[in-house]
Amino acid sequence: MIPYSRGISFGSGEVSSPVCVLSQLLVHPQPSQWWDMARSRNSLDSIITKYVYELLQKECHLKKVTLPVDATESEPKSFIFMSEDALTNPDKLLVLIHGNGVVRAGQWARRLIINKDLDSGTQMPYIKRAAEEGYGVIVLNPNENYIEVEKTKAQVQLSSDCSGEPAEKRERKDKTQKETKKRRDFYEKYRNPQKEKETMQMCIRDNGSPEEHAIYVWDHFISQSAAENVFFVAHSYGGLAFVELMIQREAEVKNKVTAVALTDSIHNVWHQEAGKTIREWMRENCCNWVSSPEPLDTLVESMLPDCPRVSSGTERHELTSWKSFPSIFKFFSKAMDAKNSSVKPTPTRRSNRIKYEEL
């Protein structure tokens, strides 16, 4: 579970962790302060997200940067996190991309944060290790693609009037639906108090999908950075987003990126129509740590003609980023040494396997 020593303040009191918040809500459902907390925090997901965001700023010393960079005050916005030297570090820059789903910036797996600990479930070990080794850091937020806003009465009415049915039939149907909705809303208010209004999604400009987000951050931040060596760690769908970035910005990526570590990436060079030159570059500069029963760094056969695949030392998809953590930084060091000596980086082999005990 998340260590109870990590405190975060919500409202007037201080609680130990998001899990501690949830447990107190379950054990003490009557006091109004806990009911209000449940309503205002939306869900456990939003509590964890807020908690990790605060840790990124307080413990990892990252700053939040708003997207789009030229956003007006009224339009939907997203953000990323970066170190103070992310754009000015002349040597190394580390870029982190998580997978798809409910996770947000700084997280690998929500399940691990709740059931295991912050080290395995968040990107904080990568960020702290990067800072120790002199990297700048940029943390992407590819799932923050829209905001939800409450529908106006006119919009709600318009959506119900667009059925194309005869007026008489629609009136009978509307009457039945209103009665059903009234009963449903009564129970929904207590089951899910944070969602009492009908909402609509407003996409964030140029960041409407993980792929768009990766390209936008590349164009406005990564490509503008001073670092001679850019390194990516991309988990699951993040690997697909990176391959799409490479397809759209091939020459720039080849010129700027030194090595890419994928962790159980779901990319597919055939479906994404990655060209021959991209596949060749990936074979030389990428490595995919996949879920496998084999010991860490054991070569794993692949049916795709892209990058080498090695075992992450675990069969659990969500644990692959954590289990491969020490190997990835060694892979980056080798890639940088090879670049400096004009020798191609050698993929991890069975002979130099890192023992599991080193974790």
C-alpha cells in the first residue's frame, strides 16, 4: 500500500495517502466532512492524480507548464511537467510517456499505486534517478485530452429533440424518460454524488489524443531543447505514440534522439505503416522490455521487424516499467557511450543479464 508517512492536505485536515482517504470514507461515511470530500474530489482516481501531481512538484521539483502554449483564458487547457533545466540542459534530456487509460502525468499504473507503492506505480524513481545523473526531464500527459463542462438547458433540450421521431411519439417517450431519469438521478445522487449534471466534452486544442499530444510537445519543447542527447521511456500505448511521432517527424527524431526504452509497448510497425528507414533506426536505437517469465534482460523472440525485445523480469504488464528500471538507465549509458565513440549501441544480451536481486 502507499506508505502512510507520505502526507497530503485535503481541506482542513491532513491525511496520509489517497488510500487512507478512501478507507476513512468507507469506515466513517456519516460525518459531513467526508461526504463533502467525496463530492469535491470526484473519485479516488482524481484524489490519486492530485496527490501525484503534488509529489512531482514538491519531491521531484518539476514545474507545471500549460498547453497549448498560446492558450486563451477561456479555452480548455492541459499541462505537462518539466525540470527547470529541461530546455537548457546541453547534455541529456529524459522524456517519459505513460500508457492509455485513467493514468495521468507521473503515473505508470493506478493499480500499483493503490495496491503496492509509489515507486512501482509512479514515474518518480525515473525522475529522481535522472536528476542524479544530470538529465533534464519532461513528463508528458497524453491522456489529458479534454475537459468536461456542464451542458446548458438549451444543449440538453437540443440533444433530446434531434431524434427525428414524430412529435406525439416523442412526447410520450419524453414523459417516460423523465420519470425514469428522475428515479435514476435520485439513486445516482447517492451512488455517485459528483456527477449530478449532464456534461459534454471539450477537446484541448492540438492535444486531442495521445498521438497529437506527443507531437505537440515535441514541436514546442523537445525539439527546442538544447540537449544533444534525448532519451525516451514509453510504456504500453506510449510506445505507439512514440512510433507515430517518429512517422510524423522522422528526420528530427533521428537527429535528436539517442535511445528509446519501451516497456511492453503495444506499437505495431505494420499497422502504423512505419517505413523501412524507421524500422532500421528502431532496430539500432530502441529496446522493448516486454512482459515475460524469463529473467530480466533475456532476449525474447519477436515477429515484428523493429526493435529488440528483452524480458522485463515480470509477466505483469503494469510492472514492466518498474522491473526494467535499472536496465533502462544502463541501456541509455551504453547508447550515449556508443554515440560518442561512433559505435552503434549493442542491444542487451543474455550474457550480460542483470540479476533480479539488483532491484
